[in-house]
Amino acid sequence: MNTYSSNLQELEVQRQQLERLWQPTPVQRIRKISNTWLRAAGQWLIQSLTEGNQLRIWVKETKQSTAWYVYDPASSVQRQFDSEEALRIWLEQRYSN
């Protein structure tokens, strides 16, 4: 057998060993999945406990215009405004009453 052929075989064995080492074990896969799930559940819990009944405000932009939205979880009311100024006026009136 020539040296070239034996070197190729050794390289192939080393490649297979490295690939086995690189692949995560079943335990590692389960840990990764459970960590991802636990992180998502924790974020949801923190968000649920800290946001409470706070107003949620967001903006949607289209080619024609910009719309401002507000949602009040306490009253389940959602409003849309054509400008930031209109939204601010509504907020001031809401908190001054």
C-alpha cells in the first residue's frame, strides 16, 4: 500500500472523528431547545407582569401617509390618528380628565 493511500485513510478517519465531536449530543440539543423555550417564557412573563395596563403606541407608514395608533388594554379601545400632534392632544385630554 502506498503512503498516499494510507494518508487519505488517516485523514478520512480524522475527519469522521471531528464531525462526531462537532455534532451536538442529544443532551446538548435538549438543553438548547429548553433554554430557548425557557427564555421565551421568561420574557413573556416579565412583559406580562411589567406592562400591565399601559398604553401601547405604534406607527404605521405607507407610501401615502403615516398613521399613529394607540391601544388601551384597560378599556380595550384602539384609536387611529393622522398625526403625532393629534395623538398628543388626545393623550393630554385623556390624562387631564
